[in-house]
Amino acid sequence: MAVYKVHIKTGGDKTTYTTNATTLATVSYNQESDKWHVSAPRTKKQVSTKEEADDITRKSITAFFASLGLTPNFINE
């Protein structure tokens, strides 16, 4: 399986997951609902904690990449 770097950038209440200048997913805080919104491949959810949101996002990206025969290498920036 080919390995692709997935860059994780956090700024304020938003985290983006990108590869090759393409945004794969975002996690952002919604003050009105007091929830973290996850927008990732095949996944749209609102959860209570940032840790849960990040875990769901990583699992979603990993499953998406696996369907393409790829493996993600998550890199925090």
C-alpha cells in the first residue's frame, strides 16, 4: 500500500486534515450547539469533545484511504 502524508493543522477552533493541497476533513467547534462538527469522507457528525472528533476523523480518513489501497501517515503541524 502506498503511504500518503496527511497534514493536520489547528488554528483556533478549527482543525484541517489535508494531503497534496486537498482538504480531506475538518473539525470545528460550533458555539451555538456546544458541539464539535466533523466533516470527513463519508462522515458528518457532531460530538461533545474535540478528542472524540479527532478520533472519528482519523478513522474516517483511514477507512477512505483503505478503500483506495492507501495508508495515511498523520503529521501534526
